[in-house]
Amino acid sequence: MNNKLLSGGGIADLAADFEFRVMAAIHKKVDTLYSGLITMNITPFEKIVIFPSLYVPGSYQDAWDASLGWGEWDAGNEETKIYSVKDDGKYEGYLYFNEDNTELKFTKVPAWEEDNTIGDPDASGTSGTLQIGAWGGNNIKTDVGPGYILVKADLEGLTSSFTLTDWGLIGDATAGGWDADENMTYDPVSDTWSITTDLVVGTVKFRANDDWAINYGDPLGNGRLAQDGANIPIAEAGNYTITLDLSEAIYTYTVVKN
């Protein structure tokens, strides 16, 4: 039913009137009968898409948040995954490495299986190349932490990369305009970045490391972020709390006026 509503023009989380009728057909030589129209006000829900993912077991998992009771090298941890949104063999996601040096592997399934484990074919663990199967070869080793890391894995090109990120808010709605970021704060418990700040009428974006190489805007105005997406409008001056959530396959944000 929800799929029918969405394909018929309904918008997720927006209530609308829909008309229904019952059709009765018993044979092609007998006229089809229709009931009168019934109108119902229904709110469709967003269709949940399960994106292909890679699990990322490693030495960092037990240090993420002690209250969660996580253990390291847990291939079944559903919270430490990266995703292939385009289902093209290229995966990415953000993970928090709370240590200077992290060792990890990727697994295609939430378990340790020889053919589905991915590591580094080089003994150094730092080659940036990947080996699929045979338990993945060696552990992948990184020294970019501690911090919030953009993790990428390309199973077609057999490469991986790790980029330390620190997030800020920028735009002509901020005090610094387009010349300087306002630094956001990371909370490892909620796994989100946030800032409370005064804004004027204008627009904002999110960017990492005071640079435009990694920046997110909202191309559709629906709270979903994309690389190089459109500026996010601020329609009214005031004090705002803005939250950035990069923990799922689709990156999102909220803007709340205090």
C-alpha cells in the first residue's frame, strides 16, 4: 500500500487525501463493476532502502563508547559499517577511531568467513591496496587517528583510503561568511556533530578540514546531504542548533531555531 501511495505521487511524511474504489471482475464477458469513491487522509512513510555494506571490524571498536560494551574485532557490529549507495562496488562511511594507530579489516558479511574477508596483501598493512579472500591477508593499518575518519573501500579497484575530518559550518548566514568556518563539536555517544550559533538570513554548508574538498549541501531541500550539494537556506535570523549526522548511508542534518 505504501509503495502504491508513493508511486501515485504521495510524499513521505506528508499527509494527503487519496481516493479509493473497489473493482470487481469475474469474467471478460461480464461487465466490471466499481464501487463509489472513498477518500482517506493518509501519511505515507519513507521507503527504507537496504544499501550494500561492508563491516569494519578492528582494534578501534571497543574504544568508541565504553558504555556500549562493544568489543574489538567484532565483525557482527551493525554500527561500524560503510555503504555503497550507488551499489557500484565503492563503499564509504565515517567511523570514529579513538586511538593513534588503528588496525582493521573489511568483511562482506557480519562474520569472519575466509572468502568474504578483505585486508591488505602487503605485510606492512599500509599499501592502500586490498585483498579479497584467503582471510584478507594482513591487517590494514592506519595512523590518521584519533578522530572522525572518512573510510573508503573500492572493491573493483581494490583500494582503500582513510581521511581524518574535522567539521565546520560556513556560509553568508554565519558570522565569518564564506571566509571562515565555525567549528562544530563531535559527540561519540550520539555519533553526530553539532553547533549552537547565531545566524542571519542567508545560506550555509558543511565542510571538512576548512577546505572544499569534502563539503556537503542539500540538493533537494529534504534534509539529505550530497557532496557539492546546494547551499542550505536560513530564512530567519536567530540562534540555531544545527546537527550533522554522517553515521548512516545517507548523510542528514537538522536546523532548529532556539
